[in-house]
Amino acid sequence: MQLAAIVVSLALSVVGIALLARAVAQFVRFFKLGQPAPAGARANDPWQRSVTLVREFLGHTRMNRWGVVGVAHWFVAIGFLTLPPTIIAAYGQLFVPDWTLPVLGGWLPYELYIEFIGVATTLGIAVLMVIRLLNLPSRAGRKSRFTGSTAWQAYFVEYVIFTIGLAIYVLRGLEGALHHASWGLENFASYAVTAAVDGLSTGTVENLVYLFAMIKLGTTMIWMITVSTNIDMSIAWHRFLAFPNIWFKRDARGGTALGELQPMTSGGKPIDFETVFDEEGGEETQFGVSQVEHFSWKGLLDFSTCTECGRCQSQCPAWNTGKPLSPKLLIMSLRDHSHAKAPYLLAGGGKNAEGEEQATAEQLKDVPAAALAEAERPLIGTLEENGVIDPDVLWSCTTCGACVEQCPVDIEHVDHIVDMRRYQVMIESAFPSEAGTMLKNLEKKGNPWGLAKKQRLEWTKEVDFEVPVVGKTIEDLTEVEYLYWVGCAGALEDRAKKTTKAFAELLHMAGVKFAIMGGDEKCTGDSPRRLGNEFLFQQLGEENVATLNAAFGEDDEDESTRLPASKKKIVATCPHCFNTIANEYPQLGGHYEVIHHTQLLQHLIDDGKLVPVTPVEGLITYHDPCYLGRHNQVYTPPREIIGKVPGLRNEEMHRHKERGFCCGAGGARMWMEERIGKRINNERVDEALSLNPDIVSTACPFCLVMLTDSVNGKKNDGEAKESIQVVDVAQLLLESVKTPTDGPEDGGEADADAGEPAPEPQPAR
């Protein structure tokens, strides 16, 4: 028995370790196929990155949002890192059955820890196995987050861990028998095995030690051999690759890869469209991603780290409404394609912009036929075209960020989707045709509706007070506290204009000095950027930054007239404008302090400038805008405002805050038809109507439009009561701040301190 155990264990170990070393070398070569990341983008502040890694791993900051799953996985992960000493002990037990580790063996704290974590790891993986079996795709269909996952790999990994855990448990019990141990805390669980073999001869117990040491080591090495010969088996490799993937995440402080999109790069350098074709080699510039090797090395690392857990899939609004996009399946497709194509790329293969092969026949002669065939597949293409990613998958994304928010290993799904869109839009001009109208309107008129710029100020004629306008009624922003960025929807869309007028009236009532732009501003560029037209975003953004800088006195030759950074305050009612100006305009040289209107309103209430007094009776449910919530972590202010309005009873929808469900308008989907599956806004409104609310509230003009359209449709179909309202938080507050006898300019109690300066809320990011 001992000889067999030694031969089998050592033979498997030699093979396993050799294959593991080869796999690591393959990964290094594979990741080098990706494009470089912009200088300093992935390795800045190494200390903070290390702190973030330790915090995310030990705290399981994403996994623990899933309750039992998070706790069970924590023990499995900790066990994987801290149980390797038991592997060393098992090797020793092949030769000396009662062998223990030097120094550590027999030390009470160590024995207590190994006993506890060994049992906890085994129970943890058992819990995860049961959860998987209870959520089989064959039972739950698309609702199962495991739909599309590679089942055999998941079962293999889980049963290997379970077997190793049991082997540790049994070996500890057999050790106790050989050492004639009595029950104690250090063997509180494994003593059951010790008691069970009591009475067996020493030789029999020793043979059992050899057997279970072989089972433990053999299972470990079979796992190592399997994953080393399948380096695309990310469901297993994530336990190694998750650590560098988290360390190299976008935000060294630990924030998710949401908020701003990254500038489009070529060869790791941001593209400046004003100069790119004037530079040497400009014609070789890569616009977006058309081949898998155009992704950065971090993208390839992302693909190889996917755990196939399906948390992203379970939260995705596209997948949950019957569309073909699953963030998990998209990443898996890119992973499988990149690894299958790797032999061709490593041999020097690759095509230029015209599709001509760059490698010689000599270089490609030893490349497997499967890799050559994979290299011919278009990255974006239909099933008939043998594409890797179907166009319907690519264009179903709303960039809501639910996938990125939930991913436990920090995969940056939205960035990869937008990179692929950029090539399709800018080079292939292949995108949903109806979005072309929006792009043309932006190019010609500077707004998605194609209206004249003078229309931007029409709403000011519908309020009973003068709204200061930069360049018309005031010269610059030196005498105001906030520049109110109204945005295209707020100025031009009838439903959104109600929010604009309500917010402006609230500022007027609270005595906040503010001004708006004079109509020369353009769309911030949120929609074209997320559609993939980076050129148009950069054009619109640079024009807006120049306009804003001029308004803030940046162009003044006299530095004394320029506003300091602390005075460049912008408030926006549109989360998309808010996000773009705050997080993306710094990429274009625009640095401002930007807050959302709900943040300012909350501070005005807290400071007594606005006092809600009139009850607004009814049950209300609040919808979190994705670009306010997930992308910028602003969850509390809208709810606090609602909580201060007398008469309102707030009830949350099941999917709210971090798990809030998209309205369907993000990612430029506002301007595209929704032809596949259930409309996303209908899915969200169905969830709201299940609470039987009187009011559905939000804090975004896009959400307001989408939710209103759905509610009106359901009213027409008799599926919603006629009295239900869809309103912005600002409209609710205005209704409550006004007393029944107040005129439009009478702020009631709020007027008492109207002359004092408003508080200074901090920006979200």
C-alpha cells in the first residue's frame, strides 16, 4: 500500500508540477499578445492597490452581498490559500505515517486553525454544490445564473475541493489514532474518525494513512494536470488570476470600472482626433477593437479570470428581458476565441486594416488548423458569418453597469463592449440605423432632437421669475454659486422640462444664486460615446469645455478675474450629463465640481432653505437611475428628500440601489428601437406596479421618459390605474414646499433665510 501510494503520488506530482510550469509560461506569452495599457493606468500607487486587493479578498466585498453564497465561498477561498501545509504533511505521511510538520505540527493554535478551516472549507463547498444543483439551467432556464456555464468544469472543481476536504478530515482523524489522541478542541471534528478506527491494528491504520494521503495528493495533482492542459478553464484558473486582475483594476482605491469610459487608445496611447492623422504612422492607428488581439493585456486577463458564476447575467437587464446579451457568455466567448486563436498569433499571425495576412507561410506552417480557422472568424458577426459576438449581443447593452458592479473578480465588461462598438461605428459604420438620426442631429444642431439652439431657452419663459443666462443677462459666473447645466432633455423634452422648471423654482425659492448657459452649449456627448462614436464625443466635449472655461473666466488674460477651482460649481438634473462633465471632461481638460440636483436639494432641506410642509399623500416607489446610482454611488439624497415630504410612504422595489434595474435608455439605447424580447422599461414598470404605488419617482430625464412611456401604455391597456404618476424627485419636493396659499415665488418658511448662501455639498466622486 505504501509503495503504491508513493509511486502514484510522486508520478502525478512530477507531471502536474511540470504541466503547471508550462501553463504559467503559456499565460505569460498569451497576455503579451494584448495591447499595452496607457502609461501608469494599471500600476500606479502599488501600495494602495495592494491594500485594495487584501481588502477585497479578505472582506469578500462583492461575494458577501450574496449572503450564504458569500460566506461559503469565503471559507473555500481561505482554505485554498491556507491549507497547502496539509499537502506537505501528506507527502511526509507517505513515508512516515505519523509524520507531522516541524515546528507547526502539534502547536495548538495551528492545529485548531487547520481543524476549523478544514471542516469549514468542506462544508462551504458542499453548500455551493447544493446551491448549484438547486439552480440547474434544466430547472430554471434563463433565470438560472448558471445557464451557459461549462457544467463539467464547475462540477469537477467542486468535487475535487470536496474530496480534498474530506481527505484532510480523515487524515487528521487517522493521525489522532496513531498518536492515541483524546477528544479536544484541536480535533473537535476529526475525532469522530479517530473513534471509528479505534480497535484497528496499527498496521491497518497506517495503510489507511497511505491510502488517504494518496487520495489527497492524487486528487490535487489530477486537478493540476487538468487545469494546466486547459488554460482556458477560467472557472478553475480564477483562483490564481483573480489576484492580479483585482490588483490591476482601473481604480487603485477599489472603485468599480464604472462612471467614466476610458479614452480610445491605439498601441496604449490615447487618440487625439485633431492630430492623429498629422502624426507619423497615423494611418496605422487602431480605432476600437476589430480583432481579439486589439484588446489590452488587461482585457485578455479579464477573459481568462471569469468564474462563470453568472452574477452579471442574473442582473443584466438585457438578459432578463429575453435578449441575447449575457455579460458572462460574452466574456466566455471572447475567452474561448482568444485562447483558440493564440497559437496563430504567437506564430506571428495577424491581419492589417485591409485584411491582408502579415505572417509568412513559413511562420504559419506549424500552426494547428483549428487555430487558423479561428483566425478567420470575424469578431463581430452573425451566426451565418461565424462571428464570435453577434451584433444583436453587442447592441443590446445599456451600459447600466450591473455586470461590473456584481463581478467578484473585477471584470470590466462595459469597457470591452464599448471598445468593440467603437470599431463598428467609426470604421464599419455598422450600427442600428435609427441611431444614425441622433448622430446627424448632434453633428448639425448639437442636440439629439435636431432643434435650434434658441429652443434651449424657451422653458425660461414658462417660469415666473428671471433665470440668469450667461452671456445675456450676466457676463460671467463670478456672481453666482452654481451653473445649472440644464442638458438637452431638460431644455427640449416636454416631460423633462417639468423637472427643469421645478428645480429652477426650488433654487429661486431657496435664494440660491444660479445661472444657465445661453444656448451655445452642446450635448455632453454621453450617447455618442457609449454608442461608440468617440470622435463625435471628443468634438462635442471639447466645444463644451471651451464654452464652460470661458464662462468660468479661464480665457481671461487677467488671472485675478479667473474663478478658483472651488468656485467652478455645476449642478445637473441629468445623471448622464452629471457623469460626463464630472468624470469624463477631465480627460479633455475640463475640471469642475459637479453635483446632482438631488444632492443640492437634500442640502438645502438640511440647511432649512427648503421646508416641505404640504403633504403629498400616497405610496411611492423610487427608481434608481443607473448613471446616478451604480456609476456614481448617489443613492441616499433622493430617498432622503422623499423621506422629508409629509404624507409619502416609500416602498422599495425588489431590485434597488446597487441591484437596481435599468430603464433601458442607457448606452444610447434611448435612440434605438427595442425589437427583441420584452421592453426593458416595461419590465421595470411591471416591478413597480407590483407594489400598487400612487407615484413612481426617479431623478433622471431619460428614466422619466422611459417609465412614463411604459406607464401610459399600461394605462391604455387597463393594466395600470389612471391616477398613477411618474415624476422627478424635484417635482415632488416643489409640490410639498409650496403651501396651498403660496404663489409660485413664495417659498413659505424657506424664504426667511433666502439671502444667506446655500450650503456646499460635496461632489459624488
